[in-house]
Amino acid sequence: MNFPSPIAFYIFSYPVRWYGIAYAIGSLLAWRWGIFLIKRRVFSLCPEILSDFLMIIMPSIIIGGRLGYVLLYSPSYFFTHPLEIFSVWKGGMAFHGAALACAFSSWWFCKRQKISWLSLTDCFLCGAPLGIFLGRIANFLNQELYGIPWKHGIVFPNVDSIARHPSQLYEAFFEGVFLFIVLNGLALKTRISRHSGMLSGCFLIGYFASRWICEYVREPDSKCFEFLGSIRISPGQFYSLPMLIFGIYLLVSKKKSEKILEKKYKYTKF
């Protein structure tokens, strides 16, 4: 299979890579989809709020993704080559770092704007899988984050001559297409959006499940973690565990608050 160059085009001798294009278009698609849901009255937010939020979230993705890669996957290398941290165009981004940066920046933004943090994350995360999908396609074109050897797989010339699982495409489907369909099916066909945080919880659990499954056919980014001598999990699986825990917390806490309100309503109704 012939792969295109990682560089899409040049602007005044500066390379523009597919990865950067994927990040930019993905963020714009998530923003536009959020506005669509607001206009459909799925969320009680102003479209202008989402537009302002986009200006915060785009740099958060880049900075958080880069720092996440530096700290989680290659700390020793960047400790001896600190200036390389700023060489974003050479590749090296981590989803979990970007997610954490987006969580903190969105919380700060909502606190300043005096709006519900979980309502905003519910809205934006419904479109986030579109950006994840494009990001994984860019990973595939860049021949990075490839899978383990498989005789029926694809040869990535920049890696070696071994046929491998196209794990980037698996992740594009499960983390992107599948998660987008599930979240927006819930948002548009049920009343789950009335309970702030439940869609965010579904996203976190859905991403965890998708990432956990796909990691079994993906070449680990670094050494796997070992527990109890025989249990081995990849860094991607390990760093996804907090997403599962927080996702379950959101769903359980919202469910409990619903039951408390129902009970209160029963006792006060005459």
C-alpha cells in the first residue's frame, strides 16, 4: 500500500502535516455539531458560548496532548532533549494529556462564564468523536501507532516490512464512528441530555471500552505495566482507567440524585 507524505502542503516553507489538519478540522466539526444540537434544543446553551469555548479548547488540545506525550511516554528522552518538547511538528501527542487539559480548561471557562460545566462537556463531547476519528486517520497516514504483526495485515514501509494490524483504523471506527452514533443516538432519541453529566459519563466509559479493546492489537507505545506478576496492561489501557472511574461516578451520582428528587416529589405531593 502506498502512503502519502505526512506533510500535506507547505506555507512559506513551513510544513503543514495531516495531523495538524485533523486536529483543526476535528475541533471545528465538534463545534458545529454542538451548535446543531443546541439549535435542536437538545442542550440549553447559547451558540455564542460554544464559539468562545472553541478558542479555549483548540490550544488546550495541542498543549495538553504534547505535554501528555512528554510526561507519560518519553520523559527520559525529553529530560535530556528539553528543546524537543516544542517540536510539535515532528509528532508525539497523547490523547489522555489532551483530555486532561481540556477538562481543566473547560472547567475554568465555565466557572468564569457561570455556566454548568457538565452541560457544556455533554454538548461538546457529542461531537468529539468526529475529531478523534480524523486524528486516528491521520495516525494511519503518518504510519504511527500501528498494530502488532498479523499475516493478513498492512505493511507500513516507514516501520518495517512486517504486515501488521491497522489498529489506527480500528480505533477510528470504535472511538470515532461507533461512539459518535451511540452518544448522539442517546442525545437525540432520549431525554438523557436533561441530566447534566450523563452523556459525559457515557463518553468516558465508551472511550475506555473502545481503547481497551483496540490496545490488544496495537503495538504498545512503551513498556507494559505488570500487576500481580501475570496481569499485563498497556500504557494506553492504564491511562484510560481514570476515565472509566470518573465515567461510572458521573452515571451513578446522577442516578442517585434522580432517585432523591423522585422520593422528595412523592413526599411533597398532596
